[in-house]
Amino acid sequence: MPELPPRHLLFICSQNRWRSLTAERLFDGHPEVVARSAGTEPGARTRVAAGHLGWAEVIFVMEKKHADRLRAKFAGELRGKALVNLRIPDSYQFQDAALVALLRERLHAYFGHDLLAAP
């Protein structure tokens, strides 16, 4: 049976320094998922571009305002893409244990299983 290609997940927050970057790092070395992250603001570590959206199978935003900004700027690129609001406020630092737990919980709810569980 041929191996399936990895899923492409994109995580978006404002600055791409804490929330979305933490989510991306959760999948480092994952055999079935490639994750990237970006931010919506001009000063973001990596600012979201059309290429990010074209690459992604599923786009996860941390707040409604991120989805609104993506829809306003990249309506065409989002056509046919899953856009999921994780509802995670900007009150966590990079790799905060509470943020990691919340990300795992919200992703589990979306996928119906724990993508991060050991295979």
C-alpha cells in the first residue's frame, strides 16, 4: 500500500511569535503532517502570503479577526479551503504548557483523534 503524502496544516495568529509558532513546532518531525505558521500583521515574524494559503490543506486561525483578515485579503486563495477558528486568545507565551494543552484539545476536537499521539 503506497504511503500517503503528509497533510499540510497552516497556523495563523497576529505576530507569528507565540501561538501559531507553538502550533507549528508541535508537529516538528511528525510522519503524517507538515505544519507551517504565519502572522497577519505587518511586523509578523513570517507574514502570511498567498503561497502559504495555496500550500495548505487546512488553515487554522487563533481568533476570528485572523479569519476576517484572511478573507478580506485572500478571498480567492481561500476558495475551497478549510478555515478553522481555534478560539485561542493572545494570552500565552511561546511553548506555554497551557497553550500546548489547549492546542492539542482543539486539534483533537477538529480531527476526531489526537494527531500528536505516538503512531
